Amino acid sequence: MQVQVNTGRGLQNKESLDRWASEFLGDSLSRFRQDITTVEVQLSDENSAKKGAADIRCMLEARLTGHEPLAVTHHASTQDEAFRGAAQRLLHALDHKYGKLDRHHQPGRETIRKEPAPESPL
């Protein structure tokens, strides 16, 4: 899983941020590692000239194998809180997406829509 970190509006991207984000997301999303090709991180300061309660925005977009990308956003007062909040939202969204897929694609699963097996003529 590749992690790309992009910053804008008053935030600087440092090598340590790239390394930390890759390690954090690698650990947090480890059970989905085979399903995710890339996670793009967008960090920005929405009100770079002014200080506000929740002016740091973190958007995470996960590019999934065989599925549409999945994106989440979280606002907070610090980069750390915004990043961790977005990571939690992404984890929840992946749990939800893959949990639904697992429930709908289990072989031999009983359903009310299943046609009854034809009776044997013997």
C-alpha cells in the first residue's frame, strides 16, 4: 500500500510527516492491505490567516482494488487530530464496505430469495 501526503494552505510537508503517515496508516489499515493500492492524504489549513477551532482539514482517499475509491474528511484544531480522525473514519468506512460485501457474497448463504431445490423425480 502506497501513501502519498500532500499539504496546502499554510502547512508544510516534511519527510518525517510522510514517514509517520505511511507507518500509521500501514498499521491502522493492515487488515485491508490487500484491498488498498494507494491512500492519498490531503492536509490543509482552511483559515490559514486566522486561527479557528477546527480549521485543519484532512481528507483521505483510498484507492481500492476492483472498487471505486473511498474518501473521508475530518476537521480538527491540529494536524494530528485531523489526521487521526480521518484515519478512524476511513477505517469505519472500509469496515462498512467490506462487511457488506462479505455478507452478500458468502457461498452457501441462506436467503429468503433462494429458489427451493427441485425435487428428485426418482
